Amino acid sequence: MTAADKINSPGPKKVLTLDGGGIRGMMTVEVLARIEALLRERLGRGDDFVLADYFDFVAGTSTGAIIAASIALGMKVDDIRAFYVQSGAEMFDKACVLKRLRYRYEDDKLAERMQAVFGKDTTLGSDKLKTMLMMVMRNATTDSPWPVSNNPGALYNRRVRPDGSPRENCNLDLPLWQLVRASTAAPVYFPPEVVKIGAHEFVFVDGGITPYNNPAFQAFLMATVEPYAVRWPSGEERLLVVSIGTGTSPDANLNLDPDAMNLLYNAGSIPSALMLASLNEQDLLCRVFGKCLAGDPLDREVGDLIGGHGPVQPKLFTYVRYNAELTRSGLDALGLKTIEPKAVQALDSVAHIAELQTLGKAVAGKVQAGHFDGFI
């Protein structure tokens, strides 16, 4: 099935959304491996089964965009894991000393790897994509978030304008690899990505610097709100949203000295601060308007909202959230007492991929077959 087939097919719809978080996407991969194995067993499928066979819509931001695009292309989780393990160091190739005043890492090797994996000539509108796909980036030129999808009904994906004239710059013609690269261009870490759209050049940076580092609620809106032209029916039995995070660090700066908050500190910490704030808001919205079956407590006041009531009853969709707290107490609760929090908290912790894999497998233990009941 193509993405268009998935959009128009009948029956309950399944949405997978993946947070940003740098190399911590390794944790996401291990959770996905558990989901893939569980669904393969529940559906009675063989080794040829991939997540694109189950999910109708996959959305991701930053490192989540890499994984989402891979899934939408029909890749097995084993192959996505191999990409992260083999290319982790290349993704964070240190820039020369002079360039480090602008960004820490070069992007040439990362761009080459993305072209190799996704295909240099594969476009956003390619029939190779087996699901609807959304990737979030920030257009720094227009100072606006861009949740870009391959939905053929989206306004800027239509070949004809509303007035009947042909559209010369259709988003579906943009290179897939470059859009993924744009979504991963975290300020401070990587240089921005310049994308030519028609006669204009736009500067893009990481989608984590938007309210959609966790793209879960935005994906729900794109799937249901009329202007996006997908218009899937909402309802607890009609729509499933599975959201996977890359970990949070609520006490990472517990002993912070106010005098240490200089320009360099702020430049390095602001991206992570924005990511944490945005993912919490998206998660809260999903638990309020969705029927939450799984998810760690958001905070001491709100709790986990599993079984909780809200302004809409019955809820608009079924929702599950898999994530972890990357603090000493959070890791201990997962039985990971030998892993140091600092080893798995950094977005560029490529020296600790093995620990991130162990962490991901522990989080994968939260995945239960019952979370997918009614959607098999």
C-alpha cells in the first residue's frame, strides 16, 4: 500500500509519533523493536512484517524524523538499529575549532548517510513511502514551525492552486533526505539546512526548537482537522496514537549555580530546555483529550491521567506513551543502577550507545499487548 492508500482505506487508524533527542533516538529504536515483535506475533506475521504494515501515519521530529522516515519507507527495526549503531559517531563528527563558535559538529557525513539510506533522488511524494509521514522542522527564514507531510491533499502538496493555476513549487517534489536533515539541524550542534523551494531559499533548523519536539498532538490534529484534508474520524475505538520519547532529565541541573548561567551555558542548554517543555505540553494534551492507557506521571500535581476524565468524554482517541526519566531515581526504578545518568542524558552521547540500548530495552518492558487491543 502507498501513503495515499493508507489515508483513504477504511477502518481504525494507527498513528506512531517519535520525539526528538539526538543520539537518544537509540532508546526509541529498542522500544520499536519490542512493538514490532509484539505486533508480528499478534498478527501472525512472519519476518517480512514491518511497522509500516501496521501504522497508517508516522510522525517524527529531529532524530524522530530519521526513524519515522525509515519506518515509512518500510525498513525493519533491525536495519534502523544498525544505522544508529554504525553511524552514531559519523552523525556527530566534530567541527573544526573555528567553526565550533557556530556549531559543534559537521553535517557532511550525516548528509551522505541520509542520502544513502533514503535515496538521493527520493522525494517527499515518492510511492516508496508506505505510510503517511510528517516531519517537523523550523523555518528560520519565516520564523515559523513547519510540520511537513506527504499527504497529497495538503495545501502545499497540491499540484494546482485554489484558483486553478498550476503550483510551481510543490512540497512533494522536495528531497526526502534533505527534509530529514533539516529536521535534525539542532542549533549549537549542527549547521542549518538550506532548502530551495521554487525560486526561494529557506534556512531550516531542528524541529525541536518548536512546540513539536514531541509531535503527538500535532499528528492527531493533522489526522483529523479539516484544513489538513485527511479527516480521519476521531474516537477511542477509531484512532490509536502511540508516542515514544527519548527520556527526560528533570533534575539534570539540580546544583546549578546562578553565576554559571553565562552566554555559553544558555546557548548549550536552551535547546534541551525547549525540547523538555514542548514534549511535556504535547504529552499533557494527548492525555487530556485522549484515553491514556500507559504513561509515566507527568508531574506530582497531574499524575499520569490514566483513566482520568477531561473536557471531552468519551475521549477523541486512544493514547499510549513510552518514555523514561533519566535521573538517578528514574534509572534505578528501571533496574539500571549501573548506568550513570550523565551517560544517557546528553543529546550527543555517542560514546554510550550501548547504555542507551540497555535503557531502551528496559523502557520496552512497558509495552503490553493490551495497549493495542481493538486495533489489531
